[in-house]
Amino acid sequence: MKNRHGGDDGSPFSYPVKVGHISANPVTVHLEADARELEDLANIWQVLEVRSLKADLQIARWKKDGVRLKGRVEANIVQSCVVTLEPVESRIDEDFEQIFVPEGSKLARIVTNDAAEMVLDPEGPDLPEPFSGDTIDAGAAVTEFAALAIDPYPRKPGVEFADHLEGDADGKSARPNPFAALKDWKKD
């Protein structure tokens, strides 16, 4: 299924879902970015190229008025190697789950203890994402999870940073010390 280009939030990969049309039985949806969306994603993600982005989702009602997106996102991207600046191909293949609740919902409240401190479990589920209106953007959620999986320091296989030494083996630097002129200054 192809999607419309551009969403209400400016996301280049958009798939709006009307919350009122979602049932308790999960609906399976296949999303795939077209050439224009891939180009826009490459600009946003600051990579050389996004060759493909697709996702298989299950969209279902969560509790009374929430929505659960659960699925898998796959992408092929080309980035610059942080050592050689040569192109490096990367593959993203991630499972994800996101829950959306209406703004002001009791389900979106952050749990606090007796001292009014937030209680967050780093291994626990993410907090529900609030939405306003009657529509959520499943495409923007897919884009976000794919972006989180991008390697921030891609390297070509076998390439390492060379050791860098400030000075030679004698301990004398070839560069002049910028503070050398200050050594003769003394306070009277």
C-alpha cells in the first residue's frame, strides 16, 4: 500500500489512521516509501541515500481509547564512513511497538512515588505517546523507529582510526607550544 506524501506534522512518510475506525481486532497494514519519500528521508536523516523503507504493522485498539502499533520496520540506507568518508551500506531491521493515547488521558500520566519523583524503568515499556484530534500518523512512528536504529558512526568493514600522537618519541612537539610565551611572565 502506498501512502500520501507529507503529513500534518511535516513528516515525509505519512500514513494517517483515524482512531475512530480502529477495532479491537488488529488490522495488518503494509507501508512502503516511494522515491520522493526516500529522497526526503535521506535529507532529514542526513545520510547519502535511503534505498528502501517498508514496514508491516498491526494496528489495534488499546484499552478504551488508545491505539497500539506493533510491527517491523526494514530499511536499506547508504551513509558516509566516519573514517574514510566512502559510502557504507547499512540495513535496518527492527521490531517496534508504540501506544498512543488521547491528550489528557489517565493512561498517559507518569508514575510517581510518595516523594513526587518520576519512576521510570529503563527496561520497561515506553510511555504512551499522546495525540490530539482523531488521527495518528503511523508513517511518522515508523520513520522515528527507523531513525533510532541508524548507526551514528558507520565504518567500512576493516577500517579503523589510526593512532594519533601529539609530538614525537622525544616528547618534543613539532608544533610550538602556544603558552611558551607566557613562561617568562612573572608576577611582581
